[in-house]
Amino acid sequence: MPTPSITPNRPRPALRLVSTKGMSREQWLQVRKRGIGASEAAAAASISPYQSRLALWMDKTGRARPQVDADDMSSPLYWGNVLEPVVAEQYSRKTGNKVRRINAVLQHPDPDKAWMLANLDYTVVGHDAVQILECKTAGEFGARLWRDGVPDYVQCQVQHQLAVTGKQAADVCVLLCGQDLQVFRVERDEAVINRLIELEREFWRFVETDTPPLADGSDSAGKALQNLYPRDAGNTLDLTSDPSLCGDFDELLDIRERVSRLSTREATLKQRIQQAMGEASKAVFPNGDVSWKRSQDSTVLDYKRLLKNRPGLLHQYPLRKAGSRRFLVRT
């Protein structure tokens, strides 16, 4: 009797959680709070260069302040949305692949991963090798992250999409500095997906239990802490019996002392080079170069003199600035 062949389990297609046709941005943001979207996967896994776990947790638990206005023309979010269809059109011209939008928020088909959501930019139509298109734009600063290919945080986003949809590959098309269009292929990686699911599940437990994840030292986490605890109660917390936090405090003192010494040394070396340069604009070395140039003159408002001459203006045009908490260390 022949041995029956074993067919490996193939990933199941995603569920359509909700249609996004006619959905307002506010409604869309509310739907996103029901799980982790693909663009949030890197933050949930603690590898996003832009958002910490703590900041994402505040967003998911409704503690975050309103995000940047999507209609603000000075925001990268605005230009990313505006240029997305342009990038998709140029991708089709460059590759010959046809694409179409999926106007829905997708959900992982497994009930124990229902918090995994995805809102795809486009799907690639009728292509065996690739099924998803992710469109990106990057300015001068962001383009640096693409020097070695697809950055890790985008890899996380795409692997999350492949996990939710059950697809096998995605193309990432990025427009760098408004003129350099590049296309990268990202294949499904089960080991990466399994680890990503593990990290996302860990993060989602923080959301479900309303427990803030630990801060990670990023600017994003620092801002999140300021927003989470904007005021102090005036009391004193005795941590002398907490060996872990006492160790953190002692290490903080040690690091600050070393940073102070290194900062002084850095300033000394900088000044020695400046002194040697004199009026030169640039100096070259075997391992690099430095420039020391005067910036252009500019005209700004002398508001101190203006208020001195017309003190009533402060009462006519007041602008109240909220105070912030300062972290001071004493020994």
C-alpha cells in the first residue's frame, strides 16, 4: 500500500475586517486600535527608528495625544500619501506589473493572532513571484537608511503583511530624494515571521493588561514618558530598598561622569583642530575631513527689545506654554 503524501500546511488568506471605502481618517484610526498594523510592527518589535514600544502602547490604549495632521503640507505623512499613487504608477512602468488597491483592513485568519492587522498599499495582479506592493518615499535624511537595501523596520512591515495575507513575496518600491526610484524584492521568511509574531504577541499583552512596556532610551520613549506623566505630585518616593533601581541610579552616575570627561575631551580636540585651521574653510585627514564655515547672515525679530518698548503687546498676544518636568540628578 503506497504511503500517502503529506501536503505542507499553506498559509491561509487574510480576513477582510472592514472596508475602508468612504471611511474617515478618524474611523480608520479607531479600527487600527483593535490590533497591530503592518506599519506598527517594527515599533511593537522594538526596532523602529521613529516610534518606541511605549509610544505605540500609549496610542493603542488611548493615552497618546493627537498625531500629526495628515493634511499638514510640512509633514512627511502628507507627502507620503500624495506621492504613493505616483510611486505605484512608476513601479508599474518600470516592472510591467499591474497593481490594484485593496480598500480594506485585513486581519490574520488565525483567532489567536486576530490582533495582526494589515492595510496594504497595493496588490500585484496575476504575478506568480510577487503579490504585494509597498510604496515608500524618503527625503535626504531618510534615504540614508536605504543605503544597504530595505531597512529593518520596513522588512518588519512587509513580513507582517506576508504573515497576515499568507502571500509569498512583496516588492518594496521607494522614491529616494524625489528622483531615484528603486525596487526591492522581499521574500517570505518563516523564521522572521515566527519571531515577529512572538514579539508582537508580547507587546499586545501589554495592551490587553494595560501595562506600560519598559522605556528603551529613545527620544520617542522620552516624549512618551513626558506625556504619560506630565505633572508631579510633590511627594518623595523612597527607592533605597530597591536593589535593581539603586543599581540603575549608580550606573547612571557612573555614565554621566564618563560622558562629562569625554565631552570635555571632545571639545578640546575640536578646538585644537579649529586653532590649526585658523581662517581655512576645510581641513582634510587620512580618515575624513572637517569644515568650519560661516553661515549666512539672517534677520530675526528682536522680541526682547520690542517688548521693552511696547510691553502691552505681551497682554494683547499671549501664548501660554505648558511647563514640562525636568529630570535633575544630585549626589
